[in-house]
Amino acid sequence: MPNVTFREADGRSLPFEDEAFDAIVFDSTLTHVPGPERALAEAFRVLRPLGWLAAFDGDYTTTTVALGDHDPLQACVDAMVANSLHNPWLGRRLPSLVRSSGFDIERFSSQGFVETTEAEYMLTIVERGADILRASGQIGEDTSAALKAEARRRVEVGVFFGYIAYVSLIARKLS
């Protein structure tokens, strides 16, 4: 597309001039940022008046692969969430954070992400969590391998279930 460029930078300290952009997109990033308020303030600073902010992120406290009480695979998910995200609750605070940064919210909605027969993303969550549990000494290599194998087995036999709620927000800089 002509006139479209992409640049990467630390969202809390952008190396761009004021009012340099027409749109800012945070796609599954704000939950990973310490001090997301600073990233939103920077987005406001570098957006032109009437510029657009789009944010999409998980409500990672809803992340589950459990098929029932005390499902051992859920321990993997919980370890990944606890060790890979700065703020798993951020999606619930996103509207107030965006408003307090000076934006006018046009739309806020939720989506559910579910995987059953093809669990590409959710299997990575289980595997990362099993690796975290192993690296921390909470489980051994054999248990880590067994948990990963159980997740893949569930996919193969058609009983896997993985879910995360996501939120999306569209806002504008009016001034």
C-alpha cells in the first residue's frame, strides 16, 4: 500500500515528533508493557488531531485449557500467564486507561478466542508454561514432557479446549 510505513520503538518513549502519525495500533502488547499509561500517553502525543488509536489485547485471566477441576494442564497456563505478562487484567482497565490518556472511545467490544481441533496458539501457551514450571524447579523434565504430550493427545483425539477472552477498542484523539 502506498503511503503506509511501519516502525518499531519502545511504546513508552517514542522517538517521533509530536503529531507525526494518523494511527497507532497496539496489538496484544499493552499487557506486556510495564506502565501502559505511559505508552498510551506517548500514543496521544504522536497522533495528529483526529488520529485513530486501535488496541487489541487479551483478558488473560480468562485463559484456560482445563476440562474440569484440577486439570494439570491449567497449571501450565497459569505459569505462562504469571511469568509472561506484566498485567493480565489490563483488558478490563483498557477503557478507563484510554479515556484518562485523553482519547475519545468510539467502540469497545469483546471477542472470545477458542481453539479445539487445531490448537496451534493454545499449545504454545501450555508448552511455555510447562517450560516455566520445569525451569523454576516445580516439576521435572519428565513431567514437563508428559504435560506437553497430554495437550497434544487431547488435540489428536478431539477433546482439547483452549479459550482466552480478548477486548478491542477504537478511539480518537479529538484535540
